[in-house]
Amino acid sequence: MAGPAIGQVLKHNALRLAAERADRSACICDNATTLRRKNNEHTMSLEDNKAVIRRLYDGFNTVDLKAIDEALAADVVDILPLKGQARGIEGFKERLIRLRKSFPDLSFTIETVIAEGDMVAERSTLRGTHCGTFMGVPATGKRVRGTMMAFNKFANGKVVERGRIINVFGLVRQIQS
């Protein structure tokens, strides 16, 4: 008789612990592509988040500031801001405008997008013609190509934190050669 009673107690405790963990968890994954948030927060699937990143890049490529407003939270955190860059979304717009002064035909092509939980990572190729001062190097008219990787954290359907890595030295080497 003691065996089944102990089994019932263990099962009850396991279920209670699982319920407590679920209550503490901010997110519950209910399949491979959908993330459901508790407390009626905005619900976005992983594919929706990837689509926001693609729209953001469309905005970068066409200098569509409205697309940037739709993709980034107003108080988005830039993990690697430029010296003197404004905070939030205005800093991202400022950064794009500065890059466009150096490379007016700048374009980004997304090569890979990976999403998990509230994060989206992407690898892209950037191309442009050096027509303005970049990193202290005056315009050369040379075409450049580089790689960028970025990591984005989402909340309520928008990017709230973004960090990127660009091979800036590779770009400078191309315009100086």
C-alpha cells in the first residue's frame, strides 16, 4: 500500500513544481514557431519577428524612416552606439543618415535569419560606393562589400535592443587599396 501512495505524492509534487516553473516563466513555447506571452502582452510568432527584421532592412535600403519607426521601439537600446550617437530610435536614424552620406547607394542583403525565443539574429551583406568621408578617409569612388551580423531582442512586436558587428576595418581596407 505504501508504494502507490508514495507514487501519488511524487506525481503531485512533480506537477506542482512544473506549474510553479510555468508561472515564473515569462514565456511559454507552445510549438517550434510560436511564442505566447503571459499577462496579455503582445503575441508575436518567430516568423513575425523575422518579418519585422526584413521590413527594417527594407527601410534601411530605401531610407524609409517610417519602416524604421514601425520596427524599432522608441527607446530601443543600441548595444554598440557610435561616439556621440543619440539614444533610442533617433540614434539609429542618425546612424543610417551618416552611413548614407559616406555610401549613398548603400544596400543590405539578408543572407541568414535565425529566431529563437525573443531574439532574432541575422547575417547580411552590405554593398555601396564610397562617395563621402568614412572613418576619416575621403571619398574614393570605390565599391565596397562587407558582412554584418546583428542580434535583436523583441518585446511587444518591436526591436527593443539591437547590437551589430560590422567588419569596419575590412571596409576601410577596401577604400584605401
